[in-house]
Amino acid sequence: MRWIGFFWMGCLGVMQTCEMVAEVTLAQIFTDHMVLQRNQPIKVWGQAEADESIRVSLADQSFHTRANSEGKWLVELAPLEAGGPHQLTVAGQNQITLEDVLVGEVWICSGQSNMEMGVAHVDRAEEAIGEASFPGIRLFTVDKATSLSPRDRWDNDPSWVACSPETLAQGGWGGFSATAYFFGRALHQSLGIPIGLIHASWGGTLCEAWTSAEGLRELPDFAPAVESVQRLAEEMETGRFNFEGQMQDWWQQNDPGDRQRGNWANPDIDTSQWTTMDVPGHWEKAGLEGFDGIVWFRKVITLPDDWQGENLILHLGPIDDADTTFVNGMEVGTTDFWMAGRTYPIQANWFKAGMNTVSVRVLDTGGDGGFYGAPDQLRLENPERKQSLSLAGNWQYRVARSARDWSPLPQRPDNNPNVTTVLYNAMLAPIIPFTIRGAIWYQGESNAGRAYQYRSLFPAMIRDWRQQWQQGDFPFGFVQLANFTAPQSDPGESSWAELREAQSMALSEPNTGQAVIIDIGDAADIHPRNKQDVGARLALWAKSEVYHQNLVYSGPTYRSMQIEGNRIRLTFDHTGSGLRAGRTSAASNQPLRSFAIAGKDRQFVWAEARIDGASIVVSSKEIEEPVAVRYAWADNPEGCNLYNQEGLPASPFRTDDWPGITVGGR
């Protein structure tokens, strides 16, 4: 497609007035090689001069409209059957012709890093890329961006491309989204029609950043943040914005360790009441389970005498979410993005010979918190001598304030993706009202510390997208969190289990589906490499529930329980051809694992579980009067192995509704 912009006419001399005439333009989602949604009205829109006459033609259709007083125009074309290629022509004062336009099924693919993760990083990547010659699959990637208010354009001009080994491997974090591609490939091979995949994701991001202001206002937890963002947008427009001043005031109000209050960065303060923690490692695993808020860390190090007066570099690895770092009471740096490694140059003489204090104020707004890099990432480096002092190991720490008790954080206008509404505004709003079939979503890790809140937030986002698109309750499929981190030796509480439960609760929204992947995660990697099964399980849901194919698309889901003396009988939906222990029939003779049972004292112990026809009977010799059962209730429920005969895993569940560890997370 040729470039469409603005041009000048009548400029015949430097003193002569020039009149600007706007050419007709299309919204940026419309490019050569695109896919339009079949069997639904096709909305086409763009910009032109006010009141300009515009004609849009596609296949055997031709529609006329006029731009409004602001130069905006929109037409709605009649539905088309799958097929192509077609030409899409828009004519006003100028003419735009798009070539190789297909009609088929269009899906939005969004979320955080596990949706963003490209095909080049997955298992059998070379094979998958080499076999990706699918001209009927079209790919469109939205670049990362933030905005305090909804936008109708992106800063760049993305374009649709036909899927090939070359285009699949281009751009982003290892190429096009692996989850989206494997989902689209399965649909294309099953339906035999064109598939359009619109990929818009950003690693480490929060659900509320992908939700509009209108969608969040219904939630009391987020209404103040929405108002804060809107005030900020107004301040930016009027030049009254002063983020540094706002943050300084916020720290003074909310942090008892701030330099204007307790000054916990002062190396001479009394720390006899501080606790110790091994660093690195998320603090949830080291004594602060379920905690979000402000924590100060402190370590005393001894500088070699011959390093005094030399320029040094302080490395702290990534910190979740934000830090302010001090050396001997002097601030040396601050970073507010959880995935960024901290590297702070230290001026000569800031460290002195002998004892020195490094203090780090960490602010965690949700999910895991604290230092989480590798031990060798925490070090004090002398680049001239090519030597380093390790900072890993024992640090003192003190909790300053819980996130439950602080006032709303000031929002900043830079490229921070975890500000309420900013990703919806910048990345999704320019797509709307493009006609789609539905959406797939892979997110939740960043909201795990606020899993109870996610029970209302996630459904609100789904409803919001549907309201914004004005296409009814379009299909919305999502991926439940995989297993991750070291397995627990004993039954216990889990923020990730609570987040999975919140995700499953969203199935109460109409036309939703969930892909369970509790069996294909990686204890050591939050980005499991098996994305082929992820895409395939999403596609099973779509093929069954959206395209009405007769197949089993879900593993067992908990339905009910019945206490029978010293045991509990469980029944399930989505049992398919029957229950079994193991993904394959070859493993079906092994015992069921990851079941726990509790009495009235709410203390869970591992249980024996056996399949009894269409139900499961759970018991333990330690529990004479059981009242509740949990299955796969852990960050990483090692060995959980309840499947149906079709090889689809059971969703983790619990029969109780006892308050969890994220109840108060805000």
C-alpha cells in the first residue's frame, strides 16, 4: 500500500497563504495482505477532510458515506463468505487500493510475556519455523506503546504479512507470538479457511493496564487510579505535571523510612530490630508470604583498601517492582520496571575504605516482590581491576508499609506499561471497531499477588472489551497459569493457585473458555517452552465451542463433593471418555497425586485418591472427619496427574472457600 498522509497545495511563494487539504486515509489496521472477518458486517473507517464524499468498494459491494465535521468516516459492509483474494478500494479526493485481502477468521491475541514469547524460543523451534509456509495465515503485530488517553493511531505503521518461515521469525521477542501462531495454525488446518492473528502483548504487564477507564470505573479498587490517570493527562496537556514532586510527597506520606521521616538509608541508624533474609529470592518465599508494599533492605560490606577513590559499578540484578538505592545514605539510582537489571555507576569516594552500607528501598505493587536475579548478578564491580565483591547472601530487611495501607501511587507518563488503562489506550483502542471473531488471552502472573482482586478485575476486562468492540459477547479464550517454582513438600497456601481459581471463575462469563496447562510448565522458568500444547488446547476450545465441532475440549473440572464417613467423593464435568491417572494410557496405572484433605481444623495433609467410575474418592488415615479437598493447590503442584481419557489435564480446584493469602491484596 502506498503511503497516505497530508499534502500542501497552492504554495507558490514564501509569503503566500497555504491551504492544507487532507487526503482520505484508512485506519492503520487496514493494509495489504489483511484478513477481514467472515459472515459478519465489516466495518471500515478512517480520516478525510470534513464533509468529504467517500466511496468504499470490496468484492461486489460499493458503499458511499461522508466524513463528519471532524473528518472521521465509517462504513459497514455486508458480510462475506471466507475466501479471496480481494481488493479493498477507498476513494475520495484520492484513492487507496489494498491488494491480497482475504476473508476468514480474525482473532485478537493479547496478554503478557507468555503471549509475547516468539516461536524462536519454543521447543522444536527450528522445525516449527521451517514448516510455517501458510499463506492463508496472516500476521499483524502491534508495537509496544503506552498512552494516558485512548488513541486512534499508532506511532508506527504496522502491516499484515502472510505467514512464512521468514515472517514468522521476524520481530519481537523471538518472532511472532508462539501461542498465537500455534492456535491459528490449528484453526487454519482444521477449518481450511484464512486466519488473521492480531498480536498485542507486553511482558510483565498487569490486567488493569489492558482495561479501559470505562471498564475499571465499576471496580472500587481501581476508580481512584483511573481518576489519577485522567488528572495526569490533563496536567500533561496544560504543562502542570510534576511527577518528581508528587512522588516525593507520596514517599513522605507513605514510607516511614523516607529520608524526610525515619531516614532508613542513614548508615548510623539502629537496625537491631531488623530481620534477615537471603538475597536474591522473592520475599514471598523468605518470610513475607503474600506481602505487597514497601520493604527496606540493607547490607554492610567491606571495601578493599586499594579500591578507595576508584569508580565502581553497583549491580543488583532485577528487582520486583521498583527500587531506590543508597550508598552510605546517598541516593545512587532508582528504577521502576520489574524486569530491568539494576546497574548503578558509583562515583569515586562514595564508598570509603572499610565498612560501607548499601540500602535499597523496594516497592512492590502486586505479585512477587524483591530481588529475584541470579546470585552472580548482585555484586560491586571494579571495572578497572576487573574484580567484583559478591553482594548475594544475608541482608537485613524491615517492612515499611503494606500496599493495603498506602494512598494511590502517582502515575507517570513515560513508557511504564503497568499504569492503569495505558495499554488499552495505546495498543488496543486503535484496532476498535475492527470486526473480529474473538480473543485469546495469556496473562495473570503479574496479578498473582492480588488473586482475589482478579476475581472481579479479569471478568471486568472481558466485559469491557466486548463493550468497546460492540460485537456482543464474542468468544474469549484464556490460558490458566502453568506450574512454576520449586515444588512444595507439604500442602500449603499458594497465590498462584488462587490466581488459577480466579481465572476459572471467569468461565461464568458467557462464551468464555480456558486452556489448562498445569502439566506443561517449568519449575525453573516462568516462560515454559512448550507452547505447541498451549496453542492446541486453546484451539480445541475454539473448534468445539466457536466452530461447533464434536470433540472434547477440556479436562475434568470439579463439580461437587459428598462426605462419606472418613472419605470424600468428588464428581466432575468434562470427563470425556472417562477419568484416568496420567496423560497417556501407558501411565494410567499409577496412583493419583497432588490431592490433599483437611478436617475442621483446616490443616491439609496429603491424601490417597482413587478413581471410582466417574468420581474420585479421597481419604487419609490422619483425617477421621474430613471436610475439604484440594487438588494441585500449589505454585507448582508436582506430579498432578488427573486427566480424562482424551489426555486433557484436570483444572486445579478446592472444595472449600476459606480465605486465602491474597484476600487483602490491592
